[in-house]
Amino acid sequence: MLHRRWPAGTIPSPRVLDHIEALASLPFPIVDRVIEEVDGIYIGEGSVADLNCFNHLRGVSTDPDDPHAPTFDRLAGIYRFGLLVLGSNPHTSVSLVFHEIGHVLDLADRMMSETREWRDLHEACLPYLVEEYWHRRHEWWAECFAIALARKEQVLVDMLGGRVDLAYAVVDYFHRHYAMVAEELDETAA
């Protein structure tokens, strides 16, 4: 299931080692879900397009309908066609691995990011989200999943402009649906 994509006999970059550690730290119930859903996990150096399984996507837009969408050459990770691909390119997520696992579970659970409950939460978050990328509901869902799993709730508070109440609502959502335990949020941050 796990496929190494760096030269034999070499030590991978620290970022790739971080990906391996993040996979190893996944809670067993989530590991079981990932095993059920994912056909293969590819980890290596570079972008998604640098890894053998997605070489054919070099120069291809990730969203042909969006003229501003990046090409696969720029992506550090992706979950598509049953494959979870994790490269060493820079990314903005609190955890690339947890973010992509979020996409796996979102799809496995019949698009949780499209439910009324999540749409309402996303709508409440939108005015505070500076990064336009998070305006995409499924991307914000995956990032919030990563934040909750990584226990980086203070990052969420910061992303929401200090709105502790809203951060609590998001964390509570993932706690209820995925049994994640949140750390205390700093009430003074509001």
C-alpha cells in the first residue's frame, strides 16, 4: 500500500520524513478507514507530478474551469483516483498528510463538506478567511480536519480572526463526527 518514491540507499528530505511520521501517528480508527478507501499511498520528493503515478499530469491544470488554478507541478499532495500522493513541495496546510486524509474521509463519507451542517459552518467562517483557497468548502473542510487532528486549534482561532466561538463550533463538529479531542482554546485570544 505504501510506495517509496526516492532513490534507494538515500535518506529522504525532512519534509518527506515528516509525512511518514504523520502517517504513523494516525489514530487506528482513521487508519482502518484509510485502508478501506485508499488503493495506494505514494510518498516522495518534489511535486505530485514528480512522482511516477502522476507524471502524466505535468503542466495540467488541477481545475480546467478555473484559470487561476495551479498545475499539478505545484501541488505537494493530492487524493485522486484512489491514490494518496504526498510530495515534498512547500504547502500551507498545518499538515499535508492530515489535510489529504481529510479529503479521503470527506469522499468516503459521501461528501461531508456538502452537508447542510458544514455549509452553514463554512458560511459563518467565510468573512474571516483571508486566504481565498479556503473559500472552497471541501478545502476548508479538509484543512479543518487537519487542524483538529493535529490539535492546532489556536491556528484555527487565528485563521478566524480571533473568533474563539466559531473555532469551537468547527472543532466540535469534528469531535462529534470523528471523535477527535480538542485542546483548550485560549479564551483571551478573542
